[in-house]
Amino acid sequence: MKTLKLHAVAVACALCCGTGFVRAQDTRDADKKFIADTAQDNMAEVNYAKLALQKSQDKNVRDFATKMISDHEMLAANMKPLAMKLGVKMPSGPEVMDHVKYDELKMKSGSSFDHAYVEAMVKDHRDDLQKMIDEENKTTNPELKLVVAKAEKVIRQHAEMIDNIAHMGGIQTPPLPGM
């Protein structure tokens, strides 16, 4: 009887440890996906900002776009060493939906462009901020947690900046995530 109980405990421990290993592996895979997705998001933000510099006549939008290029290139550079360390296959460009959005923006001009760009940036930065908050809470990788915490501050600043520009243009914005 005692042997049977010890065997049952050993099986239970093996199952728990096995489940823990699977969860840790899933977390690493989720972290790698987050890093790759974030790289695509950064590339898309830079592309949108370069387009805004070409098409916008609004000084606030142009200033925001300039900051987007600088900051999102910095965010990408900050993530790159960790991506290499974790063996993340980095994407070669933004995802397909970002190409579609870019093409839609490219067809606009003047205040129509500015309005569409600002609305897109309000949405994108809320989405990006929520992704950062979620990853910071989920990852168990201390290096990634540190990089994400720094990026979250930058993305929050962008969201606040674009909200101010939106409000000046009469565009309503939803509350920021994590507030």
C-alpha cells in the first residue's frame, strides 16, 4: 500500500512538473511571437510616419511623425539584441494588414490624410500599449520584462501625444489602457 501511494505521488509530481515545463515552453514561444510582432509594428509605425512627413501639412502631425521615426527605430534597436539571444526569426517587413492601411493612407491628401493618420495612430498606439502591458504581466523573462517596461513608457507617451493632436482636431479618443 505504501509503495502504491509513493508511486501515485511520483506520478502526480511528474505530471505537475511536466505541465510546468510545457507552460514555460509556451511562455518562451509567446515571448518570441511578441518580439517578432513588435518588430513588425515598429516597421509599420516608421512607414506611416514617413508617409505623414510626405503628405501632412499640419505641423503637429509632422512633429509627431518625426518622433515616431526616431522612437520606433530606437525601440527596434533596443529589442534586437534580445531577439538574437532568444533566436527570434525577425520579420522582413510589416504584416499584410499594415500594407493595406498604408495604401489607404497614401491615397488621401490634405486634411483628409491628417484626420485618417491621426485616427490610425490613436488606434495603433492603444493596441500597442495594451500589448506591452499584457506582455509585461505575462513574461517570466526578466530581460524582456525590462525592455517591455521601457517600451511601454515610450508608447504611452506617443498615445498621450496623439490624443492631444486628435483633440485639437476634434477627434474623440477612448481612455488609455492601464489607466
